[in-house]
Amino acid sequence: MALATLTEYLDRNNIQYELIPHTPAFSAQCIAGLAHIPGKELAKAVMVVLDGNLAMAVLPANLRVDLFTLKKAVNAEYASLAAEEDFYDKFPYCETGAMPPFGNLYGIPVYVEESLTKDTEIAFNAGTHRELMRMAWRDYERLVSPKIMCFAAGHHVEAA
């Protein structure tokens, strides 16, 4: 989703948001540092495959997806990280790895790590490796209707 398309979608739904430009960065922890946002407050979208179907796992930048826990939570038999070729064409106009956590707009189920619901705001990539978007958690939840569950690994990823 191009930034213009995302902002049109949010504007159409009367959502207040803030764009946060930053120098190009490719890891969520690095982006969090550049934008002066704690890693636990920056959401990253991780593409996974659950029983052969593409899904989006959204969690804080400083955590990792525990595939075993996610598999159990969604009652799947098989779970893996998606390869880039599995989703490259699903997010037109987005830079690979910078897709915003709006899988619902593409018919992709969205699972959100429960710890993200503790903050009043959510920040995430806005489709490029140069811009973040911040908005109220309640607005994100209303627009996306994600399934909220615990699926993050117990350890933190070190800052880049």
C-alpha cells in the first residue's frame, strides 16, 4: 500500500495520525532508534504461513514471533516464517519488509501480540523504509479487527 493510499484510507475513516520521517533503515529496532521510539512501542509486521495460508503477525519491534506458540494459539498444524516470494506481490507499492500492519485490506488475517494493546498508541512502517505512522491503538483495532493473543518469544531482540 503506497503511503498515499494508506493516508486516504485513514482520512476516509476520520482517523488522526502522525507521519514520522526518518533516514532509511531496514530493521525494526534500528527504525525505533532513529525515530526515538522504544522498541516495545513500535509494531512490526511479520509475515507467516499457517497451514499453507499467509498471515500477518504484528508485535513489538523488540520481540520475536514464537512460531510454536502462534501455531497453538490459532490451532494450526504447521507454522513458518513466510519467504519474501510468498508475499512480495500481496502489498503493491510497498517496499518489501515495510508493509503497514493492515493485512485485513488484502484479505490476510492479522494476529496482534497482546503486549501491543497496553499502549494508547501504535507506531508502524508506513509502506517505506523512510516513514513511520503513529495513531491511536483503539483506532487501529477498530479498523483492522485483529485477533489478539500472546505469541512473542520470551526473550528480547538486541538493538541494532
